Amino acid sequence: MSVRRLRTAMCGALLVVGLCTAVEGTALAAGQPWNGRYNVMTYASQKAGTSVAARQAEPDFGAVFTFSTACSTSSCIATVVDGPAPTNPTIPQPTRYIWDGAKWAVTYDWQWECFRGDGVPKVFSPATSWVNYAPQSDGTLRGTWYTDILDGPCRGNVLMPVAAAPA
């Protein structure tokens, strides 16, 4: 018997369609729960985009963060529950990634710190970022961090690869 037929038979036997839908929704929403300690890396050395910030040399950076996933019948959210605070205080905390069926994703508004050279004051510009991590078969996650910088001398976009691996 196929999995689909078995599921249909089980739900029919229960005579509680709402319960079957809720159980299936939770199972489908979960994807791969993101729990535990992960070494999260941003590959800034590989950044691209239209902003002058995309052409400024920058080393890769990362840290270890602890994630905890909680699911309802309609969604799963992985929250960063421990780890270093971002150096930019305008990044909303805690970070919460929503499972979209294929990847963990978050969108947030913040202020980009535009570096204009040594000894020159940084300019803070409004920005929106989209970050996503897709589970890989080896237990790691890979994705992108895309930012639209909306104004100022760094106006444009920046795209950087990101990854997370169990710590």
C-alpha cells in the first residue's frame, strides 16, 4: 500500500479530518528541525552585488549559535536562543527563521553600516535583508544573505553565501 493510501485510510478510520490535517500540517511544516549548536558562517569574501560595499574586501566571519525549533499546525520557527549578539545593534533580536517547506528564512529591516574608508565616519543607511538556509543531506545548511541598501553612499545590493554546520 502506498504512503498516500495508508495516510488516507488512517485519516478515514479516525473520522476526524481536522485531526489528520493538523497532524499532516505539522509534519509537513517541520521539514528539518533546526535544533542545537551550529557553527554559522558568512562568506563575506565571496560577496557580490551592485553596492560599493559588495566590492570592499572583507574576511569571512562566523560564530556558534544555539537554535531551538517550535512548530504549530501551520508553521515551524527556529529561534536563535544563544550566541554572540550582532556587532550592529540595529539587527532585530532574537533571530527567528520560518520554515517555508524547503528552507529556513528570515526577513528584517535594519541599518547598514557603510564603510567609507579608514578614519572616515561610517554612514548608517536603511536596509532590508533576506536570509535563507536550506538543509543538505549531510546535516549542514547552505544559503544566501541578500541585502537591499536603500539609501546613502552604499546604496545597492549585497549577496553573500552562508552556511551552518553542527558544532
